[in-house]
Amino acid sequence: MSRSKSLQYYILARLLLAPLMLWTITTVVFLLLRATPGDPVDAVLGGRAPDSVKQEYRERLGLLDPLWLQYLRYLGSLLRLDLGSSITTQGEAVWDTIQQHFPATVELAVCSMAIALVVGISVGVLSASRPNSFLDVGGRLFGIITYALPLFWVGMLMQLIFAVQLGWFPLGTRFPTSLPTPDGPTGLYTIDSLWSGNLTQFFTALYYLFLPSLTLGLLLSGIFERIVRVNLKQTLRADYVEAARARGIPERRVVLAHALKNALIPVITILGLTFASLLGGAILTEVTFSWPGLANRLYEAISLRDYPTVQGILVFFAAIVVLASIAIDILNAYIDPRIRY
């Protein structure tokens, strides 16, 4: 079978498996929410509400129905792309919640990923190009430390140093209340401010975005540093690299133009997995920095046992991770001709 045919079958198989993966995730989320302690009615009405009022509210929400009936109703809603309505914010549709808060999460995720790639690849190249040197040891320590440090602790430390003590950056918001927020079609403050040509809003949005994205990006950069360092070291020992050196090509050009290009192929592969880590890290980052994104809204919904909101946001995140994973696999297959399926 030719490579193009096998690749087509692989893509088709991944696309067919995607609904099965989403169904598995939604089922696990549904069951875990109902297995955890806590009652959403108590979270909404409080512990002192009369039992008759609580029972009436549970019946209105369908929580008194058998579990299998609740599950079938939930799956039916998902098939209609209906994520339901919140039970703690006066029936706000979950889709409206996603539309309102997701742009802040996207902005944080994109900036954090950019910082992670730039820092991780740069440190990995410096470390691999000077083996057994001080830079190599420092690069390895950087990768281990950034991978091992707890994100919430680093976030609080960064706020304490740069926001509280030094006062260099703002604390606990996305945009100052004294200025009008950027208005545009995307909901991304940096993009919308450029769209309207307001540079003041653009630099203000970057200023408020810098500290949380730097924190998350630095801790994710260790993943890319370790991958680039290991693969670049192996690539620098390859025959074609030695041949380039024998032709008198400067070492800097050998590393950047010949070896690094092939060493970055595994980075593309790991992007899909890192994207899932990025969403998980976004929850801790948004909660720590009080960033008004979708992950922070998910944390609030979990605290209030808001079943529809938690289920809807997690299904939305799961769909993004599954689609991103498929896209990265396809891209990697086209970039690296050695891959066979």
C-alpha cells in the first residue's frame, strides 16, 4: 500500500475514533460528577432552605430521575449540540458562558505556548550545541526544575515578587476598569485592539497578559527544552552533519540550518500532548491570577456543583484536545516522510 493511501486510512480511522473518545470522556465526566460528594441544590439554595423547596428544585432540575434517564437525556442534548444551562447563574446557557470566557483562555494559552516554544527551543539548542559544558548542565537543570515545580506555587511567588513587592505588573485582572475594553469580533483583547487601531489598548492588554503567560510558558518550556536537547544531540552526530562540517560550513550554520530542522520534528509531535497540559495548566494559572477565562469559570462551577456547566466546559475542552491531537498527527505525517501508518 502506498504511503498516501495508508495516510488516508489513518486519518479516516482517527476521525472515526474521535466521537468514541468524546463519548468516553463525557460518560466519565457524567458519572464522576454524580459520584463526588455535594449537592448542587444545597450549593444554590444554601443549607437552611426548607426540604420541600429543595425537593421541588431537584425535581425541576431532573435530579430525582433515575441515573440512566439523566444520562440518556444528557446524551440527547449533546447530540443536538445543546450543552444545557447553568443552575447557579439564573439559567445562563453554557454556550454563552463559553463564548464569554473562552477568548481570555485562548489569549493566555497562545501567549504561554509562544513563550514556552521560544524559551524551550533556545535553551535546548544552547545546551545541545555545547555538550558537557556549564550551559549543558544549566539546560538540564532548567528542564528538570521547570517541569517539576508546582504551577500554583510559582504563580503565587511571581505575583508576590513582581506584582506586590516590586509593583511592576498588575494583579488579578485582565484589563483596567479605568479604560474601555477593546471591542471587536474575536474577544481577544490584543487582536481586537489592533483591529480597531488602538495601540494604547494593545500594549495595555499585553501588559496585563504578560505575568500569567510568562509563568505558564516558563513551566511548559522545560518539556520542549528536554526534547530539543536530546534530539539535537543525536542529530549533531549524524553523517550528513559531519559531512557539512567537513565541507567547512561554520558550526553555527550547521546547528541552525542542518541539524535543528530535523531535531524539531519531535517537537511537532509533542505539541498535541502539551496542548492538553496547557489547558490543565490554564486552570491553575487562571485561578491563581484571577484571570477571567473559561478555566476559572470551570473551577467556580466545580465548587458550586453546577453539573451542566462543568459537563459542558469539559466536553468543549475535550473536543479541542481531540481535534488538536488529530491535526498534529496529520501535520507530523506530512512533514516527516519516514512516518508510516
